[in-house]
Amino acid sequence: MFDFWEKIVNNLVYGLLGLDPTAQSTQALHFFIFDTVKIYILLVGIIFLISFLRTYFNTQKIRAYLQRQNTFTGNILAALFGIITPFCSCSAIPLFLGFMQARIPMGITFSFLISSPMNNEVAIALLFGLFGWKITALYIGFGLLVAIVGGYVIGKLKLEHYVLIPVIPMDGALESVQIELSWQNRLREAWQNTADIFEKIYLYVLLGVGVGAWIHGYIPTELIVAYTGENRWYSVPLAVLMGVPMYASAASVMPLIEVLTSKGMLLGTALSLMMAITALSLPEALILKRILHVKLITIFFGIVALGIMGVGYLFNALL
């Protein structure tokens, strides 16, 4: 897909600049230039496409629709809705709170909270560009599975008494909301949303690719394989434990995942690290602490962490 761009980078780095292809600094520079432009192109293209499709959805009407759904069906719909919402783990919380205020069952709201940061368009765009559509489809499928099952289990545990805020019933006017946008307005809104998201993440992409380039050029493959390769049983739990304290977007994490896998880390282990970073974070826990009891937050993190580890082991077994 990007063969032509790779030839341009080769001519620039090896031809015009005349750098030694075997040098670590050259390999790092080549990786940085090639991946930065490639990721930017993919981000703009896929975010624009999803943003355009999002103009056909109305958050308030979806919230009203979810109010009428039974468990599990609602879990599935909420997890799918998470794919078209451009949120990280912290910015998804206001809509999560809105779902609770609308008296949507707790398990359904948690399915959305799990799915939204894990399956957002940035993660999908980067996965598609770095690993292809098959890996992307598997990731989305397993990510939805974690969100659906995780939310369903939380709902069955009947933990509503751990919600610390009063639930204010919403009025019945949500279903009357209509969206009437022309084709031109939809394109304009999609482009504006794409520009807004790109403006927020492009520096993180540069940072992620920069760190990835340094690892690519200077960290020995043997060092990474020694701890995370060869399907060691502890690699996946270790990756999840490492990911939870971190707080980063998929834009800054994904370039590192590409490098780590190229250095010998198994894909399932690498994706477990990314899923833990994007779906679970300490800042998210601190924000949730204002509206949920610590016991509920602990149960939520524990269930999702177990689901992510299961996905990691499945990826390592299948690929």
C-alpha cells in the first residue's frame, strides 16, 4: 500500500543524504520518516470516513433507544456504539454518566465505557495501517467481546448501590430529536471533526513514532524477546500490569506496538499492553471515583483486565 512512499524515503535517506543503511541512527531515521507520514495519511483518511458515518447517528436518540433494550442486546448495541465515539478512557466518562442519568442499565453503560476507548477510530486506523485488515478485524471483534461480556457480568452482579451520585430521570423528549443535514454539511462536519482530532493527536503520534524509532534502532531484539517472546505464560499479565498505570492514546502507543512486535514481542502480548493503556488508566479511576465506589471501580478494572489477558492469550495462540 505504501511501497511508493517507502521508495521515496529510501532515496531520501540512502541516496540524497547518503547515510549508511546498517547504522542504527539511519535505521531509526528511516523508521521515523516513513511511519510518521504513513500514520498521518491513515489517520486523516479513516477518521474522516468514520466521522462522516457518525453524522447519521444521534447520541440522544441512541441513548433513548438503549433505555428500551434488555440486557445483552443492550450490551451489544452499547459496545457497537462505542466504536463510533471518538473518546479516550477519560473523555468517555461524561457520556457514560449521561447513560446512567437516563436510567440505562448499569451493565449496558459499562459496555460502552469499555468499548469506546478500546475500539475508537484512531486505534482502528493505526492497526489497519500497521498490521492489515485481518488483525484489525480480530482486534475489533475481541475488543467488542470484552466490552459485551464485561458489561454483562457487571450488570448481573447488581452493583447499583455502589453508585455514589443520585440518578436523575431524563425527560421523554429524547426520541423527538431529529437530524437533518445536507450532504455538504455532513462532509463539512466530518472534515471539521477530523481536523479537530488530528490537531489533538499529531504531536502524540510524533512522540510515539520517535520513541518507536529509537527502540527500532537501538534496543537489541534479544532483550525484548527475553521477557516477552516465545509465548511465556507471564508475558500477557505482565503487559496488562504495565499498561494500567500508563495513560496514553492509541496514537502514541500504536507505533510502539509495531516496533515491539518487530523486535520479537508476540502480537497478543503487545495488543494486551495497548488495550490496558487505552481502556484502563489511573486518571480514569480517579475521575470515576467521584461517581462510583472504589469496590465497583476495582471490580470493573479486574473484569476488563481479565478480558484483555484472555484476548492476549487468544491472539498468541491463533497467530
